[in-house]
Amino acid sequence: MQSSDIISQSREIHEWIVEKRRAIHRHPELMYEEFETSRLVQNTLSELGIEYEKDIAVTGVVGLVGNGEGPCIALRADMDALPIHEEADVEFRSEIDGKMHACGHDCHTAMLLGAARVLKDNESEINGTIKLIFQPAEEGGAGGKMMREQGVLEDPDVERIFGLHVSDKLPTGTLASKEGTLLAATSSIRILVSGNGGHAAMPHLTVDPVVTGSKIVVELQTLVSRELDPLESGVISITMVNAGSATNVIPSSMELQGTIRSLTSDGITRLQHRVREVAEGIAMANRCMAEVTFPGNDFPPTVNDGECWELGKISAGEILGEECVSEMGSIMGGEDFSYYTQVIPGCFSFLGVGNPEIGAVYGVHHPKFKVDEDALSLGTAIHVNTAFKALAG
Ligand code: NI
């Protein structure tokens, strides 16, 4: 299929894609609860006459277009929202208090539905099979891992996988990515500091977990600044601190939670090891106990295959214009797309949705996060062009 036809056919269904996006945006659902979103995806695929499998990793859906034979490639979108209360001034605001599509996964799902439609309309030209993966729980739930474990990359075996993520940092009409490590490996941390509570006026009769926990927070910062090679990247952020409920009571325990980031899985393991040693050591020196756990899922780094990025770059360039596709540096965000690229080559890229003229300037995970919807049919066209190019080898 010619890229000019892909552009015009994607543009023709622009309003349809926007409608899908807005419908999903109004009803955000958190990880593994994407039942309505999943139903919308299933209904749309049914209307388009696309076969699909559902209930993979709880709410995941995989559609199949093409001739059912090899080669097979996959396009992936995520469907979950965040526990954020929306403050964006859009007419299709979230109708659910405290939940919002603040990471653009509504756009990802809608763009992939757009691609499903264009691909189905041109199915006779597809030399192979395209899997359309709609996955749950990217935001810390490792839905990608569960999808992979439930076999979405098999039968037929997926040779290469591609994904897009919207970015407010890039203007609409542009795309960026890179070969190699694009996104960080991540791990969450939980440290429970236990002491012995009592009256705040008699600290000598207590073992104060608040002072000890505070020392741990400060000391952990030196792991990155004093132990890591300055040319390597790492982050330790303690983001949640919980202790006490009265001004005159020293509590018995303090809970610290946060995240660790590194560009390599080894780096994460090293930081985890040192976080444990430092927390336990400081606790012991202060007569407390520290219980260190790394709950939830550790995401591996998202590593793009060189050839897949070459292909992604050319495909996006034909849609957006070569000058609108650029190389970027690695960033410390995490992505569970990494669970796919751990086992097969793939490429994850950022699609610009930033536009100061309409107030699309807030970052992802911000309550005022807004996207320039003009980018949606471009994302659809890039998906389709990438799929055709990937199948052509
Ligand atoms: Ni996201």
C-alpha cells in the first residue's frame, strides 16, 4: 500500500478516531479494570469484521488482520488510565472522579483502532498477518508481561513489534525515538521502619522511627551521587512517606515508598541491593528495624532494535516528512513494552501531541494533560505504514 493512500485513508477517518478516543477518555478505567474499554475495542473490531481473542490478561484483546499466515508482526496499544482527578478544560472530560487518561492511553487505543480499520479495508494487500494488541495495565501492572506470558506473541509467532506513545514534549506532526535503550528499568521500593512509639514529650522512652526513616530518605540520595559512575544514570525517589496521626505521639512505625530507575537491569539490581543495605544499616544504628521490599513489578529497560528503528524512522518519515522524525536521548520513564522487546525485536517511538496554541503543554501524568487530537490520524497512518513495511521485510 502506498504511503500517500495510507495518509489519505487515515485522514478520512480522523473524526471516527477522535470519537473513539473521546468515548474512552470519558470513561477511564484503572489497571486490570478496563472492562468497558475492552468492550469498546471488541465491538469496534466486530463492526469492522476483524477476528479477535478477548479476556487475555483479564481485559486484553488481540485482533488479527491479513492472510493468517507468516510473516507476522504486531502493533501494540495500552488501555489503562491513572488515579488522577482530571482538571483539563476539555468538553469530553473524565466522568469518573479521581480517574483520568493522563498518559494518553486513550489515544493509543484509538489510533490502533484507526489502524485496524485502514488495514481491514486493504486486507487483500497484506502479505502476512498483523496482530493488533490491546493490553491492560501498563501503569505499574505489567499488563505487557501478562499478555506475553499468555502467549500473544505466539501462534502465529510475532517477528517484530511496534508501539507508539504520545508525547507533549514533541510538537504535533513529529516523532522521535532511538536505537538501543530508550526507557529505563524500574523498580518500586517499600521500606517499613519499626521502632517503639510513645509520648512525644518523652522521646527517651521510645525508639523513634520518624527520625530514623528521615535519615534513610536522605542517605539513599548519596547512592546515586556518590556510588554511581557519573557517566551512568540512576534515580532513587522516595515519593510517599507515612507515619503518625497525632502531634504528641511518636508512632511505632514509618513507611517509605518510592521508585528506582536505571538504564540497565544490572543497575536496578545493584541499587536494590544497596537500598536494602543502607536502610537496614541505618535502622540498626538507630535501634530500629527496617524491612525492605520491592513490591509490584520491576520493568526491564525498553531496548529498541536498530533495524526496527530504521524501519520505524522511514515509515514515520513518509507520513510526517523526513525532517519531522528525529533521534532522541534515553529517558528515565519506564514502559512495559519492554516485556515484548525482551523476547523479540521491536521499536517504541514517541509521537508529538504538543501544541501550545490549544494548551496542550502539560506533561503526561499531570491533571491538566491535554493532547492535540490532530496527531491521532497521523499515529494511525504511521502504524499502518510501519506494518506494511515490516511485512515487506
Ligand atoms: Ni503511558
